[in-house]
Amino acid sequence: MIGIVATVIFSNNPDPAPAASPAPASSSPRSEPSAPSSPDHASAETESPTATPKPSASPSPGDTAPADTDLTAPAGYGDAVKTMWGLAPAPCNQDEQQLVDLDDGMSRVEALVKGDLIGVAKDPGGAELLYWPDSCNDSNNYRLRALPNTRVGLLRDGLPKSFESCEAASRTGFGPLALLDSYDREGRGFVEGAALCSVTDQGAVSMALIENIDDSSNEASVSGTLYVWPKKS
């Protein structure tokens, strides 16, 4: 009799339902700049912006900069804005070349036509960097350089990364570099951990960190974080 009562009591008190698990937090990872799409060959010049995310506000405590990076803004400049930048060879059908604007990390592909000079941008449109092939016969001949009348230089790996050091590095200049040639890259200091620095046409100081170099597919691509200190008006 006691066993029957205990069984009835137990059956009338079922285990509580398990607590609902919290919904997974949504995430929106920052996308890397993608390789530029092939331009419309019917036109002499096309624009094909890469999938570069819009610049964000100054990094939050949960989105810190590398340990050797000081994002302090001096008087006359706003807080550093963080976004991404990148380089990828354009489809070499009409000697296409890629232009990169270091104010925001955006890039576009310019298709040359007969009579255009390879490695020369007819309309830089505010871009600071040019990535182009000497010819379309060999992917090994892609070159990267600063456009004429721009202030771009290389801040070497191991040096402190700050507004002051980047502004100083921008005065050193950046001539043509064979990007797929690892010996040329290392000799010039264009390695992961270094940065390209510029004073842009808008007066901003930009620091393009070189965080990833991929030359595994007989073409060289580069990507990294871009910090921009905008000049106050």
C-alpha cells in the first residue's frame, strides 16, 4: 500500500520542463575586400568597388587595436576610424588596374583601352595606390606603387604604430614593388606586421596595416585593417 501511494505522488509531480536555451547572439563578421569583378569592356573606364565595409566609429573597448598601435588623435584630427582595405589582381583582359583610396579603403578597377599607358591612372579620383600588370601575359609581373602627387610611405614591422610615426613614414615615398616577388617584398619591408601610411588628398592620416599576404595561387593579394584619422574642418 505504501509503495502504491508513493508511485501516485511521484507520477503527479513530473520533472520541470528544461529551461529554454538562450538564442545564439547574432554576429556580423567584417568581410574582407573581395577580388574586383571584371569590368565592362565596352567602356574605357569602369568602377567596381570591393566588398569593403563602411567605416566604423573609433574602436570600442571590445574591439581593441594591436598592442603596438596607439590610436590617440592629436589636436586638429578626429578619433581614428576603423575599416578594411585590400588588393587583389583584376582580371587581365584589357590591362585592368586597381586603384585604392586610403581615405576609406574603397577600390575600383579601371580598364585601359588602346593608347592608354599601363601603370598610369587617367583619373585617380582621390586614390593613393595603384596595382597593375606590366602586361597580361604573366601574373608574376603585377606591380604596386603610390600614385604620383600622393604622400605614401612604408612603416616597417616592429616600429610603433601611431599617428606621429605614420605621418612621418608617409613622407618616405613608395615606388613600384613586385608584389608576387617575396624577395622584393622582404627587401623593401613589405611584410605582415608593417603598414602603408599616407596623408590623403582629404588631409587625413591613414594607416593601412598589412595583416595578410597570400601568394599561394601565383597571384598576390593583400588585406588588413585600415585606421584613418580624419582632419577636422
